[in-house]
Amino acid sequence: MDFTQLNPQERLALAALVRTMVRLDRSYSSEESQRLHAIAEELGDPEAFWDEIERAEQNVSDGEKLEAVTRAVTRPEARELIVDVLESVAAAEVESPAEQKMLADLRALWNMPAPA
């Protein structure tokens, strides 16, 4: 699955969660920047990915909205893709406790098993 196969709600959730993950440690490193650009390429439509990041910035401005768009993702394959992307973002640097918690909370919300 790639970005083009996500529906609009799933794209917004992915973008909003990526933005949240990047902001957890209150810094945006060159490693994170490089990783996000690589992810945008890997997802198959970099321009659409960056457009969605901007849309998320405008439309998902607080925790309640983030939770709402996250809960709206119901397809297992979309959930898997989103978690994979977030794990990749977190791995750009040493994974912080806040990033670990975010991933654990997301897996719990979506009833996904913890990584082995």
C-alpha cells in the first residue's frame, strides 16, 4: 500500500500523526528532515504527501481533532502503513519516550499488537 491508495481521511490522519511525531521532541533535526523526504518518495506521491502535511497543519490543530481523525482510520492495511511510517520517523533519531508512548497509544487505540 502507498499514499495514493489511502482515502482522504487516512491521508489526513497519516499527515497529522507524522506532524505530531516530529514535534514531540520540540526539534526538527536534519536526520528527521532527510527521513521525511525519503518517506515522501517511498509513499509514491511526494507532492501529495507534503500538501497533506500542510492540510493537517491547518485542519488538525489540537488533540481532540487528532484523536478524531485517528479514530476514523478503520482499514487494517491503512493502519499498518501509518504505524510503519511513524516507526520510520521515530527511528530517524534515538526514539524518545514520548515517541514510544505515542506509538504504544496508537497501537492500543487500533487494537494492534506491540512489535516483537
